[in-house]
Amino acid sequence: MRSPNTWRVRRPASIHDATLTRMTQWLYLTGWFVAQADRRPSVIPGFRLER
């Protein structure tokens, strides 16, 4: 394993900063609104994420 001083960070050309910023803000604000709600959000019975 290399020491951290020799690591080079390469930034992919396909990352769009504006899109990433909007998505991050949306995710943060969604979590904030859920946390500030008076009631817990309802859960869909039997729902499972696909893996």
C-alpha cells in the first residue's frame, strides 16, 4: 500500500458539479424535513429493497 502522500486524486470529467450540488441539497433537505415532521413517515408493509 502506498503512503497517503503519494496518492493522486484524479477527478473524472463526467462529474457535473451543479447536478451533484442539487442532488446533495435535495437529499439533505429531504432528511431535514422528515426529521422536523410531527409524525413519523408511514412505512409500506412488506417493502424490501432489491439487492
